[in-house]
Amino acid sequence: AAANYLKPGFTLPTGHKARVLVLYPDLFVGSLNSKGEHILNPQWTAAAQDNVRWALATGPVGKAVDLQFMTADEAAGSLVLADAREAFKWRATDIIMQAPQGTFPLPEGQTKYKKARNQSYSIGPSLLARIRAIHGKSDFVLFIAMHDAYATAGQKLSSILGATATGMTAPRGTLVMRDLPPHHGNAMLVDLRDGSIVWMHGDGAFGGDPREKDGVVERMGQAFDRFPGTRP
């Protein structure tokens, strides 16, 4: 399931190409073992960081706005990144709960998400002031968070054996489901003029493998669906 949000009436500035600071993406790429534990793989995560940056810079988003990327060293020494990510997480959850499946203009006569579509969101004045004090030359700040855990051989075998055992004992006609490896995340654009959230896309079942160039192109296409300025 996906959740989309676009601030009513929002368009990118017309006087210049908007400057967007990409905060160092909050990525987890690792394994899901037979115990259901998520084990970070530093090499996979580093590859995903490089690929996400490459895909953004060379894709539709990079053509629509002037992207400025926070480096890993800048992220390590940042005085605001941790709090910004925490605020991003809670704002994204709020939007997902209030605006399921999309808040973009609906066909005439359809009003299912009217209330959510007219809702406004902000990161708040305190956090906005802290971000602007450090990154005030940017017009917008872009948050990205993704979590990918790939099943190990042991996890796959455990799932097969577990499903088989459960199926043998479950009542006839019962559908037996096993947890799938997670591939979820969110992206959000915040206007640094007033702290308002102007765009967000969240997805609970991303496609595309961010460890690979071909896969990350598919992933960014999904994650940045209807990003401002990327569609006619």
C-alpha cells in the first residue's frame, strides 16, 4: 500500500531552480534471518547510498530541482539530523494514517479523500529554525528513509518448513501466510520558508533492488511518484 500527499496549491518557485538539500538518506539494507532478525549489511547499505544519490541526480528529480547532497561526514557531525529524522518519521506516519492511497486531485464527483487532501502539515517552528540556521541557503530539504531486508537461505527454508507445518495443522480452507522480507520507506519534501510539508510518498512494498543500478532506477521511480516538477 502507498500513501501520497501534495500540499494543496503548491508549485515550485518560478524565479530560479529550487535548491533542495538532500539530508543523508536513512537507509537500512541487510538480511532477514531464520529468527526474523534484521541484520545490517554495511556493504549493501553503502552501495544503496551511492545508487540512490546517482539515481536522484540523473533522473527526473535532478532535472526538476538543484540537488545538494549531505555527505556521510556531514551527517556524522550534524547537530540537527537525528531530530530531523525523528520528526520526519512521525510526520510521515501521521500523513500515512490520514491520507491512505493518495491525496492528489480526484476524478470529478469522487470525494473519498477530500478531508486528507485539504490537510496541511509542518515540521514545526523550532526544528525549522534549527535547520535554517545551518542549511538556510537551501529552499527545501528532502528526507529519504528506506528499509530493505533480504531473506537468507536459512530464512527461506524456515518459511517453507513453517508454512508446511502450519498448513498440516491448520483447519481445511485456512490460508497460511508467512511474513515477507520488508521493503518499505518514505520520502518527504519540506519548504524551508515556513516548514510546511509540500510533498510525501510512502510505500509499504517497494520494488527494485537499491543495491543495483537497474533496481534503484525502478525504486526511485516509485519513491518519487508525482514529485513536484517531474510531471507536465
